[in-house]
Amino acid sequence: MLKWIVQLFFILMGGTLGFLFVPELIQLINFGDIPTWLMSPYAGAVIGAGVLFVTTFWLADYIVNLMKLVEEAIVKAPVTDVLFGSMGLIIGLIVAYLIGIPLNVIQIPVLSTIVPIFVTIFLGYFGFQIGFKKRDELINLFTMTRNLGKKKEDEEAELKQGNQLKILDTSVIIDGRIADICKTGFLQGTLVIPEFVLEELQHIADSSDVLKRNRGRRGLDILNKIQKELPINVEIYEGDFEEIQEVDSKLVKLAKISSGMVVTNDFNLNKVCELQGVSVLNINDLANAVKPVVLPGEELNVQVIKDGKEHHQGVAYLDDGTMIVVEGGRDHIGKNLDVVVTSVLQTSAGRMIFAKPKLLEKAL
């Protein structure tokens, strides 16, 4: 198949050359009485095609073998070598073409014919060599550029995440700690308060139960403080999802359509958000994360407040609300007591510390 292609190429080339030059060559040689039809360009095309076709019987095999050697060399070469070598060759040929344009304008035989050919071969060769030998540096350059682009995308993603809408639920508003967090500047972006959350908060504030009414009013006071006193953008979402009854489900729906984050301290809502792929910020998780670390063997001075669940146990609390179970602390209720930490238990409800009186430690 390849040999036929080579022969066809020679036939076409011979026909083209014969069409252009054979009649002039016959006139130049002047054989004498030459038939008129032989002077026709078409006859010249047939003669030229026939002559070059005959030469293919000797040249075709050599050309095919040379092409196969080149093919094997290219196949065995690494893809990067071929790719960057070809890129260098293409760039060299483009530069040679641009240089050849003004040379063709100059009507000097040597400059307009020979020099462009030499420049094309020279720049094509050196373009291939530069692309081939500088492939490692080019790969490193492309990798560095891609890494810089990826880093920029990551920074933009982080900036976008920092500017995500923070959707507040009822529990975190009533809790009140969200105002202190906003005041410290750890929470960035826009706070969104859905209107259905406000309605639920107002319903709690109008409750006949004194405890619920106080909690609801506290939540409204917290919202006023955040909106008027703190340097953070607050928006009211007036939309509603009438087909959804539960407020928690509405919050999840709103977070999905707005690509926002739900801010809560409700453990169940936290789990629902995680299951549905919604980003969530849990105030309780933040509080547990910033609690002081207490290690076994440390000494603390605590005030035993009440009885524990087990016999002779007493319960005390740290300033951040962490519960301390004191073995044998029942006899010290209402008193300050030096204790030694024996173990620390981390649960979903928070951190729990177990300790025993220091006097008992010395006695042992």
C-alpha cells in the first residue's frame, strides 16, 4: 500500500513537471521535424508521468524503507519528545515564512529564491532541535503555570467560601453566642435571616410559657444587636417554601438553592445537613474546639455543686461549662476542692472530665 502511494506521488509529480517543462525542453533540443501533438502540454504530462513512473521501480523500495525507518524511530520516541520537537519545528517554519515575506518583495534572484529556502531549512531544523532539547524546561514551565493557575483557583474558592451566605436558624439565634462570634470577626460574609425563622422566633416570644417567651425575646434582642451594633452585613430572606412544613427542611432547601451555609447548634439539623450535602457551621462544635485542653494528671481547683449519678460522686463545672465528675466529691458539696484529673471523655454533647480529690491522691 505504501509503495503504491509513493508511485502515485511520482506519477503526479512527473505529470506536473512534464506539463510545464517537456514542451519547452523539446523545443530547446530541436530534434528536427517533431509532430505537433508531441508539443502539446498534455503529451508532455504523459511523458513526464511515464518517465518518473519507470524510475519508481528502482527508487520506490528505498523510499519505502526510509519511511519505515522514520516511522519506527517516531513510534519508539517518547510522546513528549515528538510533541515538543514538532512544536519547535512549526514555530521555526512560521518564523521562516515571516522572514521570507520581505525577501520575496526584493526583486533580486538570489535573495528571492535561494535565501528563503535556506532560511526555511535552517530555522525548521533549529526549531525542532530547540523544542526537542528544551522539552524538560518547557514541561516544568507548563507545570508551574498550571500550579499557579490552580493556586489562584483555590484562593478564589477560599474567598468564595468566606463570602458564602450564612443562614441562621432559630436555635443559634436564641443561643446568643452568634453575636459574640460576629463581634470577634471570625464569621465573615453575609448573615441571612429567613422570614420563616423570624415568624417562628416571634411565635416563641408570644408563647404563654414564661421560659419560652423569655428565650424568644432574647433571640429578637440578639438579632437587633447584630443588625445595629455589629459591623456585619445582615439580610432578611422574604421568600418561603409553602410546600414544606418543617422550618429545618426549609433551611436546608434555602441553603441548597443559594449555595449557603447553615449556622446552627441543633445536633439533628447538623446531621440532616451533612446527609444532604449542605455546608453547616455548628456553634457547639466551635465551643468544644476552643475549650481549654485538660490532660490526665493536671490539678484543678473546683467547687462541687451537686451530687453525681453514682454513689459518693460530686459534680463541678469549669468556667466554660465543662462538667467535672469528682469521685468522692459528695462530701464536699458547696466547697472548693483541689482535684487531680484522671481521664477526659469527649462525647457528642461535649467534653466530660473525671477527677478525684487531691487529698485522696496523696493518701494513696
